[in-house]
Amino acid sequence: NFDGGNFTISNFKVDTFDGIAGDDTNKGAGLFGAVSGTISNLKVTDATIVTAHWAGAIAGVIQGTVENCSAEDITITCLPELIGTEWDNGDKAGSIVGYLGSGTVTGCSAKNVDITCYRDMGGIVGCSDGTVTNNTVGENVSITYDNDETRNYNNYTSAAQHNIGDYIGRGADENDIGNTGTAIYVRGETA
């Protein structure tokens, strides 16, 4: 468990994109890559996060709870990988958490966050099997979905197909409770 004591951690870069498809030991990027337990009372600012799978300012992937945390002035990029002759990944990116495997993200906020990803992107959580409740998507949270024809491996044509949401990119709607704010969706350039 990590209680940030309402302190701020800023000015860092996490880059786990190594181009080695299927090497999951190098996936999951954020202040915490992959973690179980509770992270609370923490602000992350001025960070750059680059990976192929699971990205969030607080945690790339978590089984547990994130509460009363915030992300501000963050750039997150999830790049698809070439696996043999086919593309995959480039998924699960959120301002706070990339993939919430179980548990709760509650009372968190995002502001001035730029997310670029292929699929499963949310203003708070990219993909959730848990509960995302009472969070705020503030101003200038922009989600760009990568539509480059050379790596659009599912041939998506819309934001809905790319699984983009103001709060949760992919996950059960019944677990999206009391969240406020709106993200900006931008279609990326095509090749």
C-alpha cells in the first residue's frame, strides 16, 4: 500500500516500449507498472509514458484500489507492436490507470492529459473489470485513436470500435458510477 500524503511526484519519463512483441515483462507503464494493493492521496504531473500495453499516470495495471489521486500535464502513448507479420496491442490506456483488473478507482481527477492509443482508452481508466466511481475528467483531456492504416489490425473506422470513453474505455457500464467531465476524442492520421 502506498499513501502519497498529498504530495506531488513530477518530471519523469517511463518508456517500456522495446519492440519485442509478446514480452509482457516489459509491459505496464506508469509511476507504478503493475501492482496490487492501494495507492492513495497522490498527484502526478509533467510525466511522459510510452509502452505497448497498459499505461496510466498512477499505474499501468492494478489489482486493488486507487483513491484520491490526480494526473496533470501528462502524455501517454500506447504503440501497437508487430508480432511476426501481424499487429497487436497498443491498448489499455487511461489518465489514472491503464487496466483495472479488479477493485476500485475512486475520487481521482485528470487535467491536461494527452492519450494516444489504438484501443481501450478512457479519461480515467483504459479497461476496467472493477468499479470506476466519483472521478473527474477535467479540462483538456484528449484521446487520440491511432488509425494508421499500416497498423489498424482490426480495421476500425470509429471511436466506438476503438473502445473510447470519457471515463472507461472498455468495461461494464454498470461499474461507471458518479463520474463527471468529458474527454475530447481525436481521430489520428491515416497512412
